[in-house]
Amino acid sequence: MKSVFLYSCLILTLTLQANLAFSNKNNTDHIFTDLTKQLVKDGFNKEKLDRLYSNKDIFFDSTGISLFFVHSEASLDYDQFVSESSLKNAFIYMDKHKNDLKEAENKYGVDKTIITAILLVETRLGKYLGSRLVINTLSTMASLTDNNLRKKLYKAIPVSKPGAKRISKIKFEKKSQYKAKWAYIELKALLKYSAREKLDPSKITGSYAGALGLSQFLPSNALRLARDGNKDGKIDLFQHPDAIYSIANFLKHYGWNPTISRQKAHKVLYKYNHSKPYVNTLLKISDQLKGLNFI
């Protein structure tokens, strides 16, 4: 659930696109062959995978995964989310979706201001959902078990700004191999989630970190903890009711309750995004929304 990074990474993404020549759609079949074989071993249908990975829109996205190695948490401007205009938009959102927020609050015991705060920070209440194909992100990262692909990617990663140092080879190797294992788990979850909900995985977009929807759930969380808020028989995290219910269920799953202490709330919210500034911002937004009266 990293899409708070989307806006701040926009300029960096454009720079990476100009500098990286490694993404090669023509080599998709070769690059994802080993990955497909592993997925088949784990029970996925070979014919469906072959059709999926033959799609011209699915490719090794070196530009996207490079952001994993140049992003800096310290560079994020969390103050933007507690500005008067941001809080006013959040208050308007709460009024527009008051029925869904109230029902989720009653069902899961999660304060509507916290749910709204997460939606504000994650996607600006749905305005910034990410435009990268999640399957490209996860398939590319999962393929970094291949030593040659790691070498090529490392050479292609630019520094984030003039005068900055490239990530060390040792740190890159450690992080890329860890992320490859993580991405493979998330890729399997994406395929299972999309099959269950009858969604086309080649159409699901998200952040550079592989998070999707208004709530910016990783596929594993979408598979386990997402809920059908509008009761249409389908869980679609790009729909506000489903995103609202899913956030509430996620927080309840990790221990949120109506009488939760500030300290415990901090720990639960940290499960959503492992960042103290992120959590502090959510709580600050919630406090502000409880006292606002714009309308």
C-alpha cells in the first residue's frame, strides 16, 4: 500500500523512462518463460498463462521496478495531506459517501475519519490510482531470480538526483532477491484474485509497488481481506463501497476496535504502511476531520 508515493514519483518516473533502454516488449516470451514454468508447477493453467504473457501490453517493466531502488521515504511531503484544501476534499468525500462509511463503521468498528484518511493519503480519494499494469510490476520483479536480469537492471538504474550515489551492488542484490520472492507470492495472489472475481489481470493497473485500487491493497490483501461493500457479488477495489469496506476489514483484522487506544491505533495503522510519518499523518488527518465543519 505504497501509492502515497505515486505523485512524488511522477517526475522521477519520466526521468527513468528517458534513461532506461532495458524494457523490451519483444523479449517478453523469453524473459517470462521460466516464470511461467514455475507458475505451472504451482498449479496454474499453462494455456491461460501462455495467452496472458503473449499479450503485447505485458512486458519486463524495468522503468517501474527501478523505483524500488531509488525511492526515498524521507523525500515524501506528508504535509500536503493536512492542508486546508486536502482536508476540505476529505470532508466533502465523507459527506458524499456517508452511508457506506457509516455502514462500514458500524460493521467493523473503524472510525470513518480513519478510513477517509487512508483513502486521502493513498490515492487522493481516488484521483491517483497508478497507471502501471500490476502484472508487469510483479512479473518483472519475480523474474529477478535470474542473475543476468539482475545484472542488466543494476546497470540501468540511474541515481535519483545529481550528485547522489547509486545503490551499492551488495544492497541491490540483497533487496532484489528478497523482492523477487515477495513479488512471486503477490503475483500468484493477483492471478487467484483476478480469477475469483472474473477480472482480466492484463487490465488491472496500480502503483509502481504493485498496489491496486482506491485502497491500494497488495494482491495478497485483496485476496484475503477485501470485502464486497456494495453487495453486488463482486469485490472491485476500484469501487468506493468495496474499498471502504475493505479498509475497515483490514484494520479490524489487525486489531482495530471502537475503543482502541492511540498507541494501539498507531501499531494497527503501521500494518497498512510501514512508515511512522505515514501513520502520524493518518492520525493527524483523522483528528482534523473530527473537528471540521466546512459544509
